[in-house]
Amino acid sequence: MWPPSTAATPSTCSEKEKRDSQAIIDTLRDTLEERNATVESLQKALDKAEMLCSTLKKQMKYLEQQQDESKQAQEEARRLRSKMKTMERIELLLQSQRPEVEEMIRDMGVGQSAVEQLAVYCVSLKKEYENLKEARKASGELADRLKKDLFSSKSKLQTVYSELDQTKLELKSAQKDLQSADKEIVSLKKKLTMLQETLNLPPVDSETVNRLVLESPAPVEMLSPKLRRPAFGEDIDLNATFDVDTPPSQPSSIHHSRAKKLSQEIAHSPVQDIPKKMPKGPKQESQLSLGGQRCVGEPDEELASAFPVFIRNAVLGQKQPKRAKAEPCRSTDTVRTGFDGLGGRTKFIQPTDTTMIRPLPVKPKPKTKQRVGMRRALPASQARLDTFLW
């Protein structure tokens, strides 16, 4: 057998556990009851709050209705007040016109005709009143339309003001550009004057020689320069001079036609034939001009034909400056004998002082269309005089 102490120990343990479990269950039951009581109380409070909310909602709706009614009443009162004021004004008007109306009624008398006449008068007054109302309405519409027009005019005026400001700015910029352009024009004018001063005509001596050399074609049969004996086998005085008198000046048209005719001749006169054509007699007069100078004397065809065509073209084919018809001049040119540049000797015109020779006037460029092919182009194979002299 087990001892009694050991046998009683398990039973006591189970009883303690039961007691503890029962105590816990009782505590939980009490807590649950308290919670249920709290939930019930909260449910009751919630129901009361819902009832209160519904009551408040009803009161809010009622108050809103009352507010709407009050607003309507205020509007009605305002309208009635305006009507009352209108009626008061009408009453005041009627009271002011009452003596006149009574007098008019008395004048009309009593009877059917008076009543009819009074009715007609009232109808006419009513029509006049309606016309006045329509006129007032039309005047109100006209005032509204004028207000709209005024607003649109103001907007257009603002737009015009903005455009005017922009135009002023553009005008200022254009004025600045114009001033700068004026300054640039002044500077360009200064530069142009400087260029014109630098591009003046060269000295008269070099101008005349250059025109004779560069503008005159060389003869086709011109030989290369070489030395040869004199043509007549006699000594030639190189210092011998010959005074030549030229005839008075002729009209420019005759001289121009003569020069044009000479310029159209074919250049076939060689330089070595000049001594054969030169006469051995006394001094002879010739109508030759050098550098645009005319001299008095009779024409000598032999002396003129003794020179090559290119010299005659260069001397006679130039336009002479305009001078007075009655102004004769005496040429100081002299005819001398010297080398012809090709090994022989010939007579030539010694020009006067180069300072006395004036350059040809600058011919303005014609604006009209020039005729093409007037001047005969020289062949490319024909030599120039400058290739022989320089």
C-alpha cells in the first residue's frame, strides 16, 4: 500500500485547480455582465442621440422653410412698399389735379354725353400713359445700347492708343535710322570727294601723248625699227624749223564730217613713204590741229596726205572745244625734220608747250541705247603703236 501522504497529494492539487478555474470563470462572468450593461447603456444613449438628431433635422427644415418664407415676405414687402410709394405719388398727383378735374366735370355737366366724354378722356389719358411707358422703356434700351457702344468705343480707343504708342516708337526708330543714314551719306560724300580729287585727269602732256599712242592703231605695213641712210643722200639739218599757218576755225559740223570721213579710210600709208610725199619747196601751210588747237591758214592737201592715216585720225578726228566763232588763234607749232623712229628721217610737227594743250572734255555717257557695230573692230593680229615706241 501507498503511504497516506502520497495518496492525498494528487487530490488536493486537483481541488486547487478547480477552485482557481472557478474563480477565473466567475471573474470573467462578472466582467461580461458589466460589459453587457455598458453596451446597453450606450445603445440607449445612441437611440436618444438619433432621436435628438432627427428632431434637430426636422427643426432645421422648419427653420429653412421659415427663412424662405421670410425672404419671400421681405421681397413682397419691398414690392408692396414700392407700389405703396407709387400709389402715394399717384394719389399726390391726383390730389394736386383734383380741383382741375372737378372743375372739368362740372363744365361737362351731368348726363349720358358727359359720361361718354369723360370716358373718352380717360381712355386717351390711359393711352398717353402707355405711350409714356413705352417711350421710357425705349429710352432705357437706348441708354443700355449707348452704354455698350461707349464700352466698345473705350476699348477701341485703348487699342488706338496702344497702336499710336507703337507707331511713335517705330517713328523714333525710323528717325534714328534716318539720322544714321544721313551721317553715312555725308561720310560717303566726303569719301567721294576724296576719290574724285584723287581721280583727277592726269597732266595735259601725258594725257595727249597717251591718247595719241594708245588710241591710234599701228599701220599694217610698219616695219621693225632699223637704221638706214637718208632717202636723198644729203645732210639734213635737224635744227631747221618751218612756220606753218593754219586757216581760221570752221564750224564743228564740217570738221566732224571731215574727221569721220578720214577715220573711215583704210590705213595703208607706211611711214617710209613720208619723205617721198613731202615737197622740197618753201614753207607750206596746212590745216592740222594738235591737242585740240585750231590755227589760221590755207589747207595743204599734200602736207596732210604726207602723214599716216592713224596720225590724221588722232589729230583731226577729235572734237574741238567750243570757242567763239570770231576768235582766231595763231599756232606756235613748228615743223621740224628728225628721225621717224624706223631708221629714216621725216618732217614732223613739234608741239607747243604742253601746258598750253588742254585735255579733251569728258564726254558724258549717253543714256539712249547705242548702235552696235558702228566702229570697225581692229583685228587681233594688228600691232599697236605703243609696241613700237616703248
